[in-house]
Amino acid sequence: MNNDITSPIPAPLFPGMPFEGSPQAAELIVRINEYLYGELAALVREHGIDHEHSPSKELLQQVWKRSHALGFYGMTLPKQMGGMGLSVLDHVLVKEAIYASGSPFAPHVFGELSGPPRVGALARVATPFQLEHFIAPVARADMAICFALTEAEAGSDAGNVQTRAVKDGDHYVITGEKRFISGSPFADYAVLMASTATDADPDPKKREVTAFFVDLHAPGVRVESGYKTMAGQTSTGNIILEGARVPATHLIGEPGRGLALALGRITVNRLLHCPSMLGLAQVALRDARDYALSRKQFGRPIGQFQAIQHMLADMATDWAAARGLMLATARQIDAGGEPRAQASMAKLFCSEAAFRIADRAVQIHGGEGIVQGRRVEFLFRMLRMYRVLTGTSEIQRNTIAKELLALP
């Protein structure tokens, strides 16, 4: 795969663009790039890692620990939890820079896939026992954790959870199956949603979704992985629970409040997927530009042909427009707003624009672009997935329309 991140750190797509974040974020990006293009690039070469050949859990643990020692792992947490207390604007800018490196380790620099971002919002409702045994170890990179909500009947309809948790003394007995759970193949615990509704509930349609910390290595729990997404990755798995006994002390917050915990920061969480997409789209645009400058036809670089120039111009415009929407939404959140519609607009537009960029990158590469192993071919598949992941484009349109029409 064209996956080399060992070259000098690439220049900005448009030199002279001002940096929109704080001096702290700018300095952080410089240090993270040194890490990405230095130590992590060496690990990529040494172990033959790319986006479709996942690192072992042992290697991931090494990366998590090293990232923690450098102060990157958990940097998005509040200061009282050992983080940097970054603004949302700084957060998206740092995350965009990480993904723009093209590194297969991008999701692991600050533990996005299985680390502190999974538990940071739970600290305000966690018990002292849970803070000590779950949240603190995750923040220290001693434990990996995943978030388990999705099921066969609970995707866009997040509250339609069929996994059941039945109280039995000082335990809950949990039975059910979670699907497509990111990070589960190498996680130690899951923040898992299960229904604690009983047959005695007067309303049979009542949804009482409760959150638990579940040990993925406990009796009655197993993770089934090994299948690949269309992007070729194996970091996703299913969690099967067959009468797993979970101590009542592992219940997070109050019974029936699990969905509120899961969706409580949905506006921020939707926005925080945008820098991943735009970072990867920047890689695709950069690759397409460089290929257009080096590939020759009829005695001159194809970048001199107007058809190629127009595609590159459209790609750059899509990237800039999507990025502007992302940054504007981040500023609204930092100002104390709750821009639900704008966050959905950002997720919708960034995912659609990023895919258009990847599509044109393949077109510019021609035959080279449709060969597996070329980076633009991988990015095409990866960015197609983002139109489905973390809330489909159709769900985002529903949210935007409801806010616009003031519907319940």
C-alpha cells in the first residue's frame, strides 16, 4: 500500500492559511507530528502495519503506553482527570492533524477507539469504586474499553435494546448480542447498554436502558471478531452475552438512564467524527495532487490538463467548505450553545464531501486508483463507510429537519 508516512511532514495544502486554534493546540500538533512521523512511522515499517493489517493487541498496548508517557493519551479529558481540558475547537484541529498524517495508528494516539474518550463523560456519574477500577485504569492506558450499544434491532433506533439485564441478588444476569462494536477485539471491558425493564412494567413499550461496565473475559461473555469491514479492517466485533453475571456495583449511574448517558453528548460526538473524515480526505487530496504533478501523458504532467485541474479544484472546495462548517460548529459549542442541527449538518456534509474527494482522487489516479494496495483505493472504501457510521446521512437529515421545523 502507498502508506509511507516517513517522508518530511507535508506542507499545508494552502500555505499561509492561519491556524484557527490556540497556541497550546499548535504546539501540541507539532509534538504529535514528530511522534507520528518518527516513532510510530518506525513501528509501521518494522511490523508491516497498514490500515488493512491491524497491529496486535501487544503492539497497541505499547503505543497506548508510549502515547500516555508523552502526554497525548487522554489529552482530550478534563484537567481534573489528567487531560488538557482542550476546547472543542482545539480538539477538532488536533484530531484533524492526526488523521491527516495517514498513519494506521491515528485512532490510538489519544485513545479514541478504546481509551479515555470512551469514559470521560461517565466520570460525573461514576462511583468511587468505578473511578478507581475502570475509569482511572483506562485513563492510564492500563485497560482498554469499548462502547456497546448497537444490536440487530437497535441501530438508528438506539433505545430498542433487546439485550436484557435481570437483577439477581447483588448481580445482574445479562443475555443478548451486540454487533459491530468498534475496539471490542482488543478491549478488556465494555460500557454496555441493556434493558432492565421488567414484565411488571405497566407500559409494555417502556424502554429502560441501563449502562454497565462488563468484563469481556468473564464467564458467559465472548467477543466474536475476525470479520472485516469493507475498508478491510478487523477492529470490530460482536459481543455475545449468555447469562453473564455482572456485579450490581458495575451499574453506571441510575437504572434506566443508560441511553441518556450514551446520547448525552451526542452533539459534540457527532462533530468529533468530522476531523477524522476531513483528515483522511486531506490525505486523498494530497495524494491526488502529487500524482497529477508526477504522472505524465502526451509529454506533460496530467495536472496541466483542465479536466484534472477542475477535479482538484472541486476537491479543494469541498474540503474547505466542510472544514469551515466543522470549525464554526465547534466555536458554537465552545460558546455554550447546543447546535444540534449544525452538528448534524457537519456530520452529513463532511461525510458526503469527504467521499466525493476520495472518489475524485481515484478518478485522477485512473487505473492505479482502482488497484488494491493504493492508498486512494483504501480511502475510497474507508470514507464510504463514514456515510453509514455513527449515524447515517439519512438520520442526520432527520435531525436537521426536526430542528428546522421545530418538531418534537
